[in-house]
Amino acid sequence: MKSRLIASCLLLMCSGAFGQTKTISDQASIDKLLASIPVNNIAMPHKTLVERLDSLGVSVNGVSYGTVTADEVEIDPDHIKRGDVLYQFTTTTPSPRAQEKCKFQNNFTLVKRKGRWLVQDRTSNYLLQNQCQIPN
């Protein structure tokens, strides 16, 4: 189900079905966004996603995002809600050192719902919660 959500959302974003899909490509704006995303695992020394990525030697080089519409909710109503903002992050290729504890991809997806950031795949779960598994 989760992989279907990700595939569907990526397809929608790539096809422009979100209507108002936007991109962020300048590094200052990307870093500002990443600094606003909290890391959810209190056992980790990092407080924000930008700190976590820096510790792994990974940089985000692009962000695409768009607001989920009512029609898109029908694809997978268990995981996305109308008004959610879906963010797709593209990163540099993680080094072997960065992947010692968890093999992760050079892209990840988060959903922002009512001020909360929700992990959507193994990479985002590892980065924000230090859990190397696909979230439920």
C-alpha cells in the first residue's frame, strides 16, 4: 500500500497533476526548509533535518512540492488527506559511510499535515526517526 502511495504521488507530481507543483532549487531556500523540519528521535543529537543530513554528508539539491487535492485522496485515503502538502526531496548520492547503519536512497518523501511532518518511505523514516524500515 505504501509503495503504491509513493508511486502514485510521484506520478502525479511528475505529470503536474497537483496543479500547483512548485520546486525549490536554490540552496539557501532548501537549507531554510530543512532547518524547519524537526528530527523526531530524541536519542539523536540532531534537532533538525539539515543537521542530520550534514552529519551523514548528504546534501539536498532539489525539492518539489504540491498540495493534495480531493481527487488524489481517492488513490490512497489511508495515507494522504486533502490539503496535505507532499514534498519530494532529491539528494546527493549517499556515501558508503553514510549507509553503514541503513541503506537509503538519494530521494525521499515527506507529507506536511497541519504543521506536522510525516515520513513516507524508509529513507525519510531513517533520517527523521533513525528507524531503518518502511513506515506503516
